[in-house]
Amino acid sequence: MNEGGQPAAPGRAARVWWAFAGFLAIAAYLVVSEHRAHLVQALPWLFILACPLMHVFLHRGHGHHRGSVDES
């Protein structure tokens, strides 16, 4: 709602999100360009950290915790 108590224009929310996305893209570019040496040094550690996280999150759904169902 705007100051007069009326709902905001439907296109305004989209414009705000596009502006926010543009700001994030510019910020990400500046961080990467200024800290490239630090990021390259951290890549092996990030890969090692990703392994247990992928193991925890990607091994869901194997059916280990489901009850046995006889389909015969």
C-alpha cells in the first residue's frame, strides 16, 4: 500500500526487484574483481567443504526410513 492507503502499482514491485537484482550483480562483480586472488586460494577448501554437504543433502530419498511395503 502506498501513503494514501491504495495498493501499489503492479509494475512497481517488478521494477524494485530488477533494481535490487542489478545492485546485487554489480556488487558481486566488484567483490569478485577485487578479491580474485583470495577466491582462487579458497577454491580447494570450498570443494572439500562441498563434499560432506552434498553427501548430507543428496542422500535423501533413498528410502532408508520408509516402512516396508509388500507389493505382491
